Amino acid sequence: MCGIVAYYGPDDAYDFLIKGLHRLEYRGYDSAGIALLNGELRVYKNKGKVSELEEIASKGNTEGTRGIGHTRWATHGEPNTINAHPHLSPDGDLALIHNGIIENHDTLKKALIERGNTFKSDTDTEVLIHLIDAIQQAEGVDLFEAVRLALNEVVGAYAIVILSKRDPNTLIAARKGSPLVVGISDKEGEYFLASDATPIVEYTRKVTYLEDGEIVSIHDGQMTIKTIENVSKTPFIVNLEISLEALEKGGYEHFMLKEIFEQPKAIHDSMRGRFNSETLHFAMASLNEFQDKIRNLDRIVIVGCGTSWHAGLVGEYLIEEFARLPVEVEYASEFRYRNPIITEDDMVIAISQSGETADTLAALELAKSKGATIYGVCNVVGSSIPRMTHAGAYTHAGPEIGVASTKAFTTQVAVLTLIALGIAGIRGKMKRDKLRQMFAELDTIPQKVEQLLKNCADQVEQIAAEYKDSKNFLYLGRGYNFPVALEGALKLKEISYIHAEGYPAAEMKHGPIALIDEEMPVVVIATKRNYYEKVLSNIQEVKARKGKIIAVVTEGDEKVKEIADHVIEIPDTEDSLTPLLATIPLQLLSYHIAVMRGCNVDQPRNLAKSVTVE
């Protein structure tokens, strides 16, 4: 959730910290703070955005060749300046930033209070830095050893970075369950640390991703890594492939709008090189290497959260239709706690944009312990899920900075479509003519999305202006378009703060129909190949109760046009591929309504991009 950055080197740290916090602000924006070390340890922090922190810090002394920074999504303690990070040890010698949750902080805090410690904040983080300081004082050990011993007493998740005024040539960092990346500069003795690679790419391409239970020490310009059991590790260094341009708005008013319009390229990149529609060659090595396992699978379980869960629902329809294999889709947060039945003949597919979603990682650990084959679908190269799974596929969507996922959803659906077709081919459940037809149609999807964006953008903005003050929305869809309805409703809730619900269209009569009146906009996905006549009947039922209909239809549709208040046309495609098109106008509708309501589109209240805590 929170974003952390740190600098160790020969230059001033301040510019990197502030720029890095701006890049990571999508991870949390309740409060922000920095600590700079140059003889003295100076801390600046405040409730609010990084820009407000920058204004405060610029009035003080920002010199220092060591520094740490934090942008917060509050867990323990309300968002205010006192609870903002960094937090200090009692004597002010140590400063710590933290992403995660220390679950046993209450027990630790009581023990420290009995020892005589007093606390200024309500955070679990302050407890941790007090614990590290207490161990260092009691045991007479160096900072690395104090951190290692403290972390052996901690229950929970963390990515931490610590500075010491007494030991200015040392910086200590560690992770368990929350991501941490170390960038290694070409300059001697220069290092950059962050929650993800986005703040680092401008300065170096060489990074190492810390594994769970690892502690990194940078001392006198040299980096060493050990485990909390004090076992030395050799860092595995990789080169970043992110482009700096992908992290900028590129002329768009918001990152979300940019990312909506990036979807033609993102979908193309998610499929590129993975199939040939003419030869029917299928080149997803992550599936081809597990052919024997796939032929003998009993079922597939898909786990995810939020938008990724909706993509998983589309995946369920795809895999069951094409591969004729039973599929269950689970909220990762529920799956891990209900003692699920998992066997060695199951495959568990985890979907996560960030690859760091805490609940999804925990679900994978459970499934892996039961002997299931673990497969990951995520966007961020080098993140925790790809490192944990037996196999997987990157979506190649590129950085997604807007908190509300857009291109993450469509690229996840594109990859799940390929997975469904690949499994169908391996299990011999699909005729070559049908496979050729699907591959050929997939080839056209990026172009169709591009054309759709050109055709509907202005129309959707006009519809948004008419309904921006509505209090409630209902989204309806059938079959493949039911998950699209759920995703459309989620987008509206996330960024405009309008209550919205997604339902299977047939379920409207079993409750939601009681809500419909002339004040209720109802968004209906009514494409021609997807239970068209049935959905047409649902539209009639809404109109009979004076509801306002916004219909997403196939190009050339005339029947719905006669009934609906507004019709948004999408290109015709295979029934199974309609989610890749039908979701586009719903993203735009949410975006424009949110902008017209004066909402912060890229950073909606109470939300963070990467949910790394339970």
C-alpha cells in the first residue's frame, strides 16, 4: 500500500526522494514524509500530498547524502502529521519508514511501555523502531544485528528502511510480504531503494528484488544481503525494461485517461508473439512446458481481488467453454481462510496487476503447500507472484499509475483468452477451424479497440454530463458480459463515489428491480451474440418502470436503439471476446463522470494501487 524510497550515495538525496514519492503516490496519499542525514537527522512530514510535503521541506535545510521517504496509506492510526512516516527512536538517533502491518505490535508495545518507552503516534511502525533501538541498546550490537534480532520477534508484513545518526555510513533495509527493490548505480557507492522500480528507472537500470526474509545492509558504499537467520545471499541483478516515457502523462489530463487510450497497444503487446493465426502455432512456453500436467488436470481455481477477480470471472467462462474443464473463481481474501479443498491435480491461477497483492500471495502459498500447480498472471516484472509461481504469463500492459485499473483488466482478459485456447489445444477440446477463427479474430481486437475509442469518446462524455449527479447506477449483463457489468460498476464506485451495482441481467427481477425509477440510470450490455433477446426483455422491464437506459450494443443494432435512452455501439466480434470491447465505454463513462464531479481521478479517496496488506 504505502510507498517508500531511499537514497545512499555521494549526491544530495532530496531530489530523488521527492521525485520518487511523486512516482509512488498512487500507492498511498494520506500523508508523506522524508528524513535526511548530513551530520544531523532532519525530518519533514505532514498530512496530505507529496506536493504539500515538498512545499514544507523546501523552506528548510534539505542537504544530505542519505535519505528516506514515505507516502502513506493509513492502516494503524488516522492520517495526520504525527502518524506520518518516518518514525524515530526515543533518542532521535534512528529513523524508519515502513510499508506493511506489524500484527503483534500491541504485545510489543506493552512490553516496551513496561520498559519505560513512551510513544507519540498510534502506529505499529513507531513500535518497530522503538524495538530495534531497545535491542541495540540492550545487546550492544550494531544496527544490522539489532534489525535482524527485532525482525525475528515481529509477526506481520514489512518493507522497511532505517537510517542512523550515530552510524551515518550505514543504511539497513528488509522485506517480508511487502515489495522492496534496490537499484545499483554505475556511480561507486550509490544505491536507490523503492517499493517498485518506477522511481529508480531514471537513475539506473540495474536492480535486485529482495526476497522475503532478506535484509540488505549498505555500509561504507558496499552492499551485502543476509537472511533474518543470518545466512549470506548473493544478489540476483536484473535489468529494468520500463521506459521513462511510460511514467509520464504524455499530454493527457490524467493517467487514467492515458491508460484507457493505451489499451490498443497494451492488448497487442499482451498477445504479441504468443500465437500465429495462420499456422496455429501457439508459443506460450509457460503452458507448453506443463502439457502433461494440463492434460490430467481435474479443475482450475482462479484467485484474485477487485478488477483481477472480474477478469478471473471472464476467464472462467473462457476456459469452461473452450477447454471443457471445471473452473472456480475465488476472492483471494476468502479462499485462504475457508480451508479450501486443493489437490495435486488442480491448477491455481493467480491474477494481480502488481504481483504484490497480499491476499493473493497468501492464497498462492496455501495452494502451493497442497501440491497444486501455481500459475501467475501479472503485469510487473520481478514482482513476488512471478517469483513464487511454477509458471505464468506477464500481461505486458506497461506501468499503470491510475489507481483504478483499466488496461490491466483488458490485458488480463486477453492473456486469459490465450490461456483458455492453449489449454483447449493441449487437451484436444477445440477443432482447428474454430481455433483458427478465434486467433484471427484476436488479431483484430487491438484495431477494433482503437476505432471504438475514436468513435465513442465524445458521445460517452455527453452521456456522462447528463448523469453525473445521479446517486445510484445499476449495471446489467449476461454471460461473458456479466463480469463486464461488475467491472463497470466498480470503476464508477472507485473514482466518482457514486453507488453502483453490477448484476446478471436475469437477476434484476430478484431484488434490484425494486430500486428502479426515473432517477435510476441502468447500464445494459446488450451485444447481439450474447443472449440478445433475453437482454432485450430486461431492457423492456426497466423502461416499464421509467428507468433510464444506457445500452452498449453491437454496431448496426436497431432494436435496442428504439427503446434505450442512449446507445453506445461497439464493433462486432466473437461472443467470448466482447469483454475486451464492451468494457471500454464503461471506463470512459466512469472517468468523465468523476472529472465532472471534481473527483481526483488518479488518486481516489481511501484507495491505493497495490494492496500489500490484508
